Amino acid sequence: MGALDRVLVQVLPYVPRYIAGETLEDALRAVGALNGSGVRATVDVLGEFVHDLGEAELAGQEYVRLVDAFAERGLDSQASVKLTQLGLKLDFDACLGTMRRLVEHAQALDTLMTIDMEDSSCTDATLDIFETLRRRSSHVGAVLQARLRRSMHDLRRLLPLEPNVRICKGIYLEPPEIAFDDRDDVRRNFLELVDLSLSGNGFVGIATHDEVAVRGSYALLERHDAQPSQYEFQMLLGVRDDLRRRIQLDGHPLRVYVPFGRQWYAYSMRRLKENPAIAGHVLRNLMRV
Ligand code: FDA
């Protein structure tokens, strides 16, 4: 067995905690359990960077089924989608068309489609699509990444639209010309973005498991006298359940991001790299080679 395989074998048992399972039914069960404990959900059909528009079309249909199932079962859930899964890199107009139909469907069933933010090669096109759709419907949300230097500028541009915007640190490795690489800078920018979002008339999803950022956000919520209709905390499935319970006990609205599907590899690898226990594990094992 090669070095990489050995490491993979050791970390793979950690994967299931980050995803609800492979099927729609798995995701709906996870959402039901979260709702039962007073937590909202947003569900992601795993997949990104499709190779042809047929695959993009299938992904769109999967999202329609998902949103239908929320309504049929009375679940408190939204959906999160990656535009490269809907063909962003293949055909901008086709992607916009699919996304428009999804937002119309979400609107008919009174839920929200949040457009996840991918790497910086997608930022402009993603924000263009968000802005176009937001002008016609409030049932679409955007994501801004505190890691990117441009995000404050992007938020100022979006604020007049009274957006539903999720602020996260950003998972993608980006060059230093366009991104902060110091964790304190990323955290500072995160809090400044939350601060500015709260000064507008939109809705902000405060998406982090960083206790310092959570405490900093508490202070901002107080300063802005923010009401539960203006914000929520958001966390990923399988990450810091202890912190999730504390935020709930402190009386704040909370949503958990629930990924499901057969294409779990890329998503799970990103989560494993962020897990401090795993990062140490992988390094220790590579040094043994
Ligand atoms: P940080 O990485 O500093 O983590 C804080 C602490 O949380 C760590 O010290 C550790 O204890 C714990 N932790 C974090 N990740 C863990 C893991 N995987 N396993 C175990 N413990 C872990 N990104 C993006 O680029 N585009 C997007 O659209 C989204 N969408 C999104 C939605 C939601 C609801 C969340 C919560 C996050 C995202 N992200 C994202 C991911 C985000 O950008 C970021 O990579 C992660 O949230 C980790 O950053 P933290 O703010 O949690 O801080």
C-alpha cells in the first residue's frame, strides 16, 4: 500500500460524519432530525464541475425533487447549490436559465436557493447570476468569503438589493494577491462583513465554527440590536455539535448545512483538511513515510 493510500485508509472512517448519506431519503431524515431539535437546514446535493449540460440538467432536476420533498414533508429547510454543478463553466446562459427555474420553483414553495461560492475563478459570474435573479425574486441567496480581499467591495455592491447573504471564511486556497492568508486577517474581515451586513436591510447567515468569530458576532448583534428575522448562525453537519448547542442555548437561530449524494469525495476531502485532528494525523503519517 502506498503512503497516500495508508493515510486515506486511516481518515476515511471520519467521512460519514460530514454527509447525510447518498440518497435524498438520507438527507430528508437528517433534516427531520435537525428540525426535531429546533435547527433549520439547508441541503446541498453534492457535485460540482459537471462535464456536459446533460449532467447539469440532471442536477437541476434533483434540486426540484429536493425542494418538492421539503414542502411535501413540511420540513424547515432551504437548498444550497454550486453553479459549476449547473454548468457555469460550460454555458453561462444555460446555467442562468436553470438557476432561474430553480429560484422560481423555490419561490412557489416558499423556500430559498442559496448559491454557494466556489473558487475565485467563479466569483464574478456567480455574483452576476445572483444579482440578475435577486432583482426578480427574494428567494435566492449569495455567499461571500472573508478570505477574499474583494468581498467587502462585493458586499457594498449587493447591499442595495437587501440580499440574503451568508458570510463564511472561504474554503478555497487562493493566491495572496487576492486573498488574506493570515487567519487573524480572515477573522477580522469576517467580522467586518457581518457588521456591514447587519447595517443593511437584508438577512445575514453567520457561517462559522470559530468561537472567537461567534463571540465577535454576538457583540455585533447586540450593537445592531439585531432581531431573529435579520440573521442566523450557520454550521456544517458533523462539525462542532457542542458549539451548535451553545449557540442554540444562547437563544440564536441556527441552520445546519446538510450535504448528501454519491459525489461525496471532493466535499469530504475539504472537510477533512479543515479538521484539526485529521490535519495532525495526516502530517504525522506523511512524516513516517
Ligand atoms: P476555522 O476553520 O478556523 O474553524 C474553527 C474551528 O472549528 C476549528 O478550530 C475546529 O475546532 C472546528 N472545525 C472547522 N472545520 C472542521 C472540520 N471540518 N472538522 C472538525 N472540526 C472543524 N466555504 C466556501 O468557500 N463557500 C461556501 O459557499 C461555503 N458555505 C458554507 C456554509 C456553511 C453553513 C458553513 C458553516 C461553511 C461554509 N463554507 C463555505 C466553509 C467555510 O468557508 C470554512 O471553510 C469553514 O466553515 C471553516 O471555517 P470556520 O469559520 O469554521 O473557522
